[in-house]
Amino acid sequence: MADMDLLRAAVKTVLEGRLPPVDVTKTLISKGLGYGILAGSVLVKVPQLLNVLRAGSAAGLSPLSCELETLGLVIAVTYGFLMGLPFSAFGETVALLVQNNLLLVLIYFYQRRSLARSMTLLALLVGSGFFALSGNLTSSTITKLYDFNNVTIIASRLPQILQNFNARSTGQLSLITYALNAVGAAARIFTSIQEKAGGAMLRGAIISTLFNAILALQIVIYGSKGKRKGKGRKKAA
């Protein structure tokens, strides 16, 4: 049943003084959460982008984390299309992929990364796109790739987490960005179950929730420590 038909049927049932069936209610909640995640994802990395632009610096941002996240998002987008999932079930990955690429451009620019590095990533992205469109990917293969993507999520977040831990600082990392990522991933756990998106996507949502929550917690902890140090230096002066 199409989303609008489902909504009309639910509204009609309510107007008749009855509650919609449980499965219809769950589906509507799932669709609502899915489109809500999609709407929020359009701006989820904007605070991070603005932080970098305002500071004129990409200090504290790990290029490796961002590169791995970009490759992971490419796999997630491909998985959604090839598995025939409704756009509400994976649409945020498209929006995040665009924003992540913009962030990478800023990181390469401000950290003066080599042209060879950026061209290598570009070649990987273009090659991945052509392979995805070639028709050679089966549902079994893309599921395995998504599970590999879950490893990529861990690999993309760990360097940033370790860098924050060693530096006792989170640089220009945005609390809003990682908090929204964690909340969106947590909601995606429910929608993945409801939309029968497969175990690979469900595992990815759980992993993403955990690691984004850790990063958000680090920003809160190390950010508050930095503020206390700043106040201490002012008093000493």
C-alpha cells in the first residue's frame, strides 16, 4: 500500500472512532521516522561545515575518518537502491554523502592534504558508482558489502575517537552533528526492523548509534574541560 493510501486509511479509521490496526500504526510511525530522519539529515553536517568555515581551520578532524565514512555512505546508498527499499528507509545516506564530500573538500584545503590523496578517493568513488550501475551486483553481494560497510563505520569512527582521546580535545567537531547522527541512527534501528531492511542495515544502525554517541560524549567531556582551562587562564592573568 502506498504511503498516502496508508495514511488515508488510518485517518478514516480514526474518524470512524476506531484505532488503526497495530501493524498499520507501526508502519506509519516507521514512515514518519524515516522521513523525519531524511529531513534532519539535509542539515545534519551543516553545523560541522560552519564550524570549519568560521574557524578557517579543520583542526581536530581526521581526514581518514571522513574518507572512510564517504566510502561507507556510497555502499549504503547502493544497498538501498539495489534492495528496492523505500526512499524513507535510506534517503538520509544520499544527503549525508553530499555533505560529507563538502566536508572532505574543506579538510583537504585547510589541512593542505596532497592532490594525489584527493584524486585517489575520487577515483574510488567514480569506480564504485560505475560498478554499482553495471548490474553485476546481486542482493547477496550488496548485503556482504553492507556488512563490510559496518566494519568501515567502526574504522571511520575509531581514528577520530582515538585522536580525541589522545589530544584530550575535539577541535572543531560539532556536538550538534554527532548528537543528531546518534539520534537518527537510533530511530533507524526501529525503521530497519519495520521496513524489513535486512540484518546488515540493522547492525549498521546499532553500530552507528553507539559510535556517534561516544563522539558526542567526548565533545561534551573534553569541551567542558577546555572551558574550565580557559577560565583558569583568565583568572591567572
